[in-house]
Amino acid sequence: MRLLHYVRNLAQYNLWANTKLVGFLKKLDPSLLDKEITSSFNTIRKTLYHVWDTQVIWYNRLKGISFSDWPSKHFKGSDEEAFNGFIEQSNMFVELVEEMNDEDLLINFKYKSLEGKEYTNNAAEVLTHVMNHSTFHRGQLVTMLRNAGFTELSSTDYITFIRG
């Protein structure tokens, strides 16, 4: 499988899995988003916003823009706006990689961390990181939901996506 095809699959998978997750979350009592549940972040909202923040930050880094703070820190919108923004950002990665070619994926670019430290990576490394990061935290969200008594969320595994 060519690198470009693989990265495009990852971006499409990320959008598919995030859409499934958000669709499930929309059906729940909104108070569950802020229920304290032990994990890396102690609520579903904080975990979801962390994934969204990370996608926003890395997308912008790929476009030459570095952040010095987490975008959601200043977000004051509704749950619906947050869900839609998260899915929109996931779709923006799909659109971005659809515009890329194999050479684009291997071009090194510089960016700054939130703390201002400069790093250099190529787009393939960054895109792989972002999609893996999202998968990691989606797994935490599924565990948090199960710990809160919700087990009906169907599989968001990559192989389930590939099987169609």
C-alpha cells in the first residue's frame, strides 16, 4: 500500500470513528459529559475537547500556524457546536490529505510546541501521530462510557472501518 493511500485511509477512518462517537454522545444526557470518571482527563468533555484541540493544533501546524494555548480554553459554544466543530475538524484532515501527493507527505516542516520549542517533522509523521492520538483517546472515551454504564457504542476499530 502506498503511503499516500494509507494516510488517506487513516484520515477517513478518523472522521468515521469520530462521527460514530459523536452520534452516540448526542443521544446521551448532556450532564454525562461532565461526570467525573477516572482517566487521563477526568470527564468525557475534557477528553473530547483534548482530541479536538490536538486536531486543531496539528492541522494548523501543517498550514504553518503555531499555537501557544489550547483552543478549547476559550470555547464558549454549545455542546452541539462543539460536536460539529470536532467533526468539521476531522473532515478538514480528510480534505487536506486528498489535496496532497506522495512528495507532500515527505516534506519536512518546522513548527513550535505550545511551550514555544521548535521541532521538525514531515506531514506523514504528523498525520500518523494525530490519527493514532485520536484513536488512543477514543479508546479512553469508550472505557469512560462503559464505566458510566453505556455499552451500546458499536465498534470504532480500524478493521471495522476497512470492512465497511
